[in-house]
Amino acid sequence: MTTARKIPWLPVALLLSLGLVVVLAWQNRELRQTQAELQKRAFEPYAGMWMPDIAAVALDGSPIRLGTAPARYQVLYFFTPSCPYCRKSAPAVRTLAERLAPESARVQVVGGGGGQPEAVRRYIAGQGFRFPIVLAPDKRTLALFKANSVPLLVVVDAQGRVAYSHVGVLGGRKEL
């Protein structure tokens, strides 16, 4: 006479439940990372992204093209005069522009200022910017450059693709 073994269902069910919780937690983490990457890609410039080629006029009246490097690189700095983070970043941007000035045959630095023209002129005079500044014509143009958040520094290569971008306060050696 054989007796049937009783299977302890409660411990087995708990182990299976624990395994399911671990798998779901791992999937949730992966989904959150993917969502963060997609959000960043949707709202910030990323390496390899094509930039639009926009004809503009600098505040000094000279014609300029945004998004196309006339030589090897174009450094675009988007800002607004009322932005406290832009004011914090201004010394680092000015230093960067001064360091790149001898390389003007290879690198062009251009600023894109949002806001009223007179406020932008006062801001660039107060910050000592010596590179061409273009007034951002409208929000749609800024959206093409994914410049919805400022300060934004974008380096565009000769093919019109983003080589580097940084959103937020500039100042560390890593950003420059």
C-alpha cells in the first residue's frame, strides 16, 4: 500500500510569487530606464541628431546659418536673459568662446538669445560676449533645435549632426 505524498502548496506558492515579484521589478526598472532615455531623446539634442539649417541675422546685422558648421564645428549656445542658470553659465561660455577664438577658422561660436531684443543686447553686453548672437525668432524654431530648456550648449559638426550637447548650468571642465 503506497501513500500519496502531500505537496506543501503554501511554500511553493510563496516561492513562485516571490519569483514573479522579482521579475516584475526588473521589468519595471528596465521600462523606467527606457522611458527616461526616450524622454531625453524627444526633448534634448543627442549625439548624431541632424540639426536644421536655418538662415538668420545676428544682432550686428551679419548673416549667419544656424545648425551648419561653416568649417569643422559650430558651437551653439541658447539662453534667455531672465534665466538664472544662463547667468550662472555665462562666465564659462565666455571663457569657452575666448579659448576657441584662435580656432575661428575651424570652430564658430554662435549664441541664440530668447526674449526681447533690447533685453538680449543688455545681457550680452553685461556678460561680455564677443561672438555673434542671433535672436531666437519663435518657439517653433527653438523646438527644431530642441532648445526648449536653457541654457543649452550644442556642438554641431561639419555634416550638420550633433557632436555634443549639454542642458543646464555650464561650468565644470566636463561640460567645456
